[in-house]
Amino acid sequence: NWLKQIWAQAASDSDSSLSHSSYIMAPAMKAMKAKKVAMKATKGQKAMTKGGLMGSLADATEMKKSDIAKILNSLTEIGTEEVKKTGKFTLPGLCMIKTRKKAATKAGKRMMFGKEVIVKAKPAKTVVKAFPVAALKQQI
């Protein structure tokens, strides 16, 4: 239905400056194109370092960088202990860190990319994952 509408619009706007391909682009394709443009815009930016974080926190709270460093180190220790003990740690308004148990895999032959590959057995292990909280998702 939407394709018929676009073709009808293209026929009526034959002298339009837009290219023909933009008329027949699906809405999902337009979203993907916008996402690629956004990814290219953020590609050149670097993530904030620990020193940069300490500096911005020191400016915001008017505390010394050494005090901020102690706070960050204690936060790291507390978070590590909690994840080990309960399997879950939340930084309010930012992220939730969870552990997940991955099952052991058996040795054998598997098809990968059209080829048969011999796979070694791997023991069960615990994986740590971080998830953004709902408040952060809504702000971005």
C-alpha cells in the first residue's frame, strides 16, 4: 500500500529535485540509513578516561581529585564484592551489572560457515554483563 502511494507521488512530482530512489526506500531502510549516519558522527569521539571522570566530578562537587579517586576505588571494590556475592549490582540511574552462568559445551564436530569444524569441550563459566537502566534509556 505504501509503495503504491509513493509511486503515485513520484508520478505527480516528476519535476521534483529528489532522486527516484528516495521515493521507493522502505521506512525501515530510512531508519537504518539514519542510524549509520549517527554512528559515523560518534565514531571519532573517544570515551572518557578515569582521569577525565575524576576531573569532571571534582569540578562538579568542588572536591579534591585525590578524594574522588578514593571514592571511585571504593565504589569499584563494593561493586566487585556485591557482584561476587549476590550476582547483581546497580548504579542508580546508570547501569545494572549482572552475572550469568554459561553452560558447558561438549566436544564434537559442528558446521560453521559451511565447513565441518572440530570443537573442543569447554567448561561452564560465569559471565559478567552490564545493562543500562530504564532511566538512562529514556534520556538517550
